[in-house]
Amino acid sequence: MPADIQYSSVEDCNTISLPVIQHNRAGSLTPIHNSVDIPFDVKRIFFVYDIPYGKKRGIHAHRHCHQFIIAASGSFDIEIDDGNKKKKVNMNRPTEGIHILPGIWSKEFNYSSGAICLVLASERYTEEDYIRKYSDYKQLYGNKTSNL
């Protein structure tokens, strides 16, 4: 197996509760601090919205990039897959996210109307970091063990 590939399991991907500051009349605020509230420094932020009914997003893995995914509004499901085991997680709170480690195949689906998927990433975008074909993913990660 290539030495530059990180191997993780679905059990290594944890949901993390974020801090909430509530104001009686002014709503709520959830701050996110690099390497404090999430286990990495953020180098890229993006959000996905206006997802048509029945469409899936993600459907890839990263070689090196960590992601922290939050349902900023609405809800959706995430399926994570380590090549041997799959796990489905429902995302429905802006105060909770899931840490997707490198080497985990993931897809988001079952988006509610108006859902917003917020993604914080540990790396800037580079196409070379993506594994977009599941057959390639299985070849790289299908019979591995976590190296965390």
C-alpha cells in the first residue's frame, strides 16, 4: 500500500458537539476555533445548498484532507465507508458536526428542503487529493487497517 496514504476506519470518525452561546433576544452563536473545537486547522470553507430532491453530494474520499461537516440548516444523511465497514449518520443540528478523516469514502444524501451543508477542510483544494471512483478507492483502501 502506498506510504503517503492515510488509513482510517469509520470508528475513527466522530461526531463533535460545538459550543453554543445563547442570547435571549439575539439568537444563538456557535464559534469554531482551529485545533480547539475541531481537531485540525481550517484552510478552506465551503457550503453546499439548493440541492435538488434526491441528489447526492460528496461521493469521494480524500488522501490527506480532513473534513468537518455540519448541517448549518435543515438535515441530511452522511454515509461513511472505510472499505470494510459502512456507517450512516443523520446530521440535523448546527451545533454538531462529524469529523471525516482522510481515507474515508463519504456521500451526503436525503437533503431536506433548504438544507445547507457547511464543510471545513484541513487543506486547500487540489484535485490530486480526491479519489472519485469507488473501484479505485476499494483497490487502495479495501483491505487496510487504521494507522491512527
